[in-house]
Amino acid sequence: MTSTDEATTGRQQRADARRNAAAILDAATRCLARDPDASINEIAKAAGVGRVTLYGHFDTRATLVGAVVDRAMQDAEAALSAVDLSGDPVDALRRLIDATWTITNRYGALVVAAERTLPGGEMEAAHEAPRARAERLLERGRAEGRFRDDLPVSWLVTMLHTATHAASAAVYAGEMAAEDAPRAIAATMLGLLTPPGGVVPDPRG
Amino acid sequence: MTSTDEATTGRQQRADARRNAAAILDAATRCLARDPDASINEIAKAAGVGRVTLYGHFDTRATLVGAVVDRAMQDAEAALSAVDLSGDPVDALRRLIDATWTITNRYGALVVAAERTLPGGEMEAAHEAPRARAERLLERGRAEGRFRDDLPVSWLVTMLHTATHAASAAVYAGEMAAEDAPRAIAATMLGLLTPPGGVVPDPRG
């Protein structure tokens, strides 16, 4: 074997390794989004690799869950930061809720898998950017008199986060259709954000 | 020792046993309401009994947590079933929220201890009576046009439950004062229950 052959083989092996790692991440995302308790065996099988290959890339299940969540959070952050939050705060909130629901629904049980596997601090850090974005929008809506300002803004952001999680749980439990969830969240939030004495907007906008 | 002495001693022992069991339950309730991870050692110490005595009454920590939760749920059910839910549905909801908050705040972290220790089904069963009571009130409010009827009543009950838990978590995290919680829950719920096109009531009533 010439040194050129060796270099080609090395490149080939590295390309295979990258493909395997990507296939494992994709498979793990699919499996964990369906079942938060999906095992390493199921994930390796879905990725079309052996357990040894999987452990060569991710040394524990927690490492793999962490990598899946990191990638999902990057995807979520890219989608959410692209939402137009200018203009009427009520319309902006509707757009933010739609985008947030799309992400929440895409990753489904992955949040549950993350909460069961990762240290509490990591999940809180993952929610920081979405919380800060929601907080800025709610503050602007308060300043413009569209949202109530007699409750702490941190409480209103918590209710937005909580309503999204509750809708996800209701869909998971079969109590709500996934396509009805964004309207239910928007209706709920627009009602609870309306200042006392104000008129609740129609959730269809 | 005569047979009369023996009978007296037996009665005495049974009375001691009952007192010990009650002291253990009281101590466990106090300890778990403060720290959901309170250990058997801490609870025995707070009750003024030894570990052997404690295990003579409750064979595992889970058995003890179960007994604490059973008694707390009986207390909660007694308090909640005494709430007057007649008259204006908005006022009735305020009274129900005040009573629910008092119970939630009294037992604090006990809910967390229960969720960590007991099988999921038991906690769901514990929430059945409060959910059914809230559902009846919300249905009546919808029938009388005071509450929105364009969202599933199960979702509205979930939001009431969720808002109460979120307030408890916010108080536990030091983000909200316990005395502000019932007003925040009531303001939130009265807003989100107002029919579209309706005016949000002042949370102070």
C-alpha cells in the first residue's frame, strides 16, 4: 500500500466515522422524540450500527442524550430567532407561539428524555434564550398597553412556558390534537395577558 | 403480675403505639413539606422515636410517604369540599383558588416527595376529586356565559392545576411571595377564562 493509498483510506475512515455519528444522532433524535426511555440497543439498531460503534462515538447514554439535545436546541434557537417579533405585540406573540409549538411538537418526548437524563442546570440553561426572547416581547407589549402589567413578567413568561408544556403533555396523553395545540396556547395566553378592564381578543386574530 | 395488670399494660402499649404512629406521621408531614428528600433518620429524630420504632409502624419510606399523602389528601378534600361554589362563578372560582392555595402552600414540597416516591397512578387518583370539582364549576360558568367555551374544559382545568403548581414552584424558588400567589393565580385564571370579546375582571374583585 502506497502512502497515497494510506491517506485515501484515512480520509475514507474519517468520512465513515462522521456519517456514523450523524446517523446515530438522527436515529437517537427520532427514537427519543417517540420514547424518552429508548435504549442504546434500539438507537443503534435504528442507526444501522452496532453497539460497539455507537459507544465509540458516545461513551454513555447520557453523553448521547446530551448531544441530541444540544443539536435540537441549536435547531430550535435558529427557528425561534428567525421569528419576526416586531409590529403589534399580539400578532408577534401568535407568531412566537406557532414557531415554539412547531419545535416542541417536533422534538416531542425528547424534552422528557432530557429532563430524566441531564442535570437540572443544563435544561434550565437551554430555556434561557427562549425565556429572554419571550420576556422582551412581553415587556414591549406591557409598555404599549397591550399586555397586563399588574403581574410579574417572570410569572407571565412561566405561564407561557407552562402552557406550552401542558399542551405537549395533553397531546402526548391523547387529550388534544396536535393541530389544535397552538390555537389553545394562543387563546390561553392572549386571555391571561389582557389587562384588567381590557377586551380579550379573538384567538383567530 | 395479675391478669388485670397485664390488660392495663396491653392497653398502655397500644396507646403508646398509636401516639408514636401519630407523632411519626406529624413529623414526616413537617419534614417532607420542607424537604421532599427528608430521610427516615431525620423523620425519626423529629418524631422523637428510634429507627426501629419507626420501621415497626411503616416498613419502608414509600409506605410512610404514602400514609402522609393519604392523610394530607383527606385534609385537602375536607377543606376543598367545604368551599361554597354557588353564586357568581367568578367569585366562586376566587374562593376555590384561595382554598386550593392554602392547601398547596401548607403541604409545600410534599407534592414533590409524593411525585418522586409514589407510582404515577396514585398521584393522578389524588387529583381526581379536585379536578372533578373544578370541572363542574367551570362548566357552570361556561353555561352562564362567564367563562370561555371555545377551548376544551379539560384544558382549562389543566391550566388551573398548572398555574397552581407553577405558583408553588415560583414561591419555592423565591421568585414570588407566598402571599402574592393566590392573587396571581386568580388574575391569571380569570383572564384566560374570559370569553373572547369579553372584558377581563379586576383580580381584586
